[in-house]
Amino acid sequence: MDKEKYCNKKTFRGETEKKKINNRINRIEGQLRGVKKMIQEDVYCNDILIQLSAIEKSVKSLSNFILENHLYNCVANDLENGKLEVIDELISLFKKFNK
């Protein structure tokens, strides 16, 4: 499969990768629904904060998974093809990531 065709502002993801990402998103959605229920049931703040921290870690883990795939596929392909503007895109991305 020609990755250059797919990584120019659109990313092709195989079914295995899509399944992994969707499974993680489903887990995060479940965690959020759990927090919503905890709030409705007047659960103690400390317990809710612990769950919110777990959600943050789950989202961060998903972000890192997608970033890693982006670096190994899209960015590597762009660099191999001499598209150095991808470096500016990465710098901007990392600045947003670290806010």
C-alpha cells in the first residue's frame, strides 16, 4: 500500500489499528459514563477525582498510541520523500501537546 498517498493530510489505518483505537475510545466513553453516574449518585468527590485521573491517563495513552503510529508511518514517509515541512508540523503538534 502506498503510504505517501494516505499520509498527506489523511491517514490510512488498517482494520487492526482501527479496532485498537475504537476499543480504547469505547473504554474511555464507559469511564465517562461511570463518572456521570457517580455525580448523579452524589459519590464522594475524592472517588470521582480518582476516576477522572484514570480517564486522563487513558486519553493520554491513546494520544501516545496515535502519535507513535503517526511518527513511524506518516512522518517517516514524509521525511523519506524530502518533505521537511513535516518538521514544522511536528513542532506545532508538540507545542499543543505540552500545553
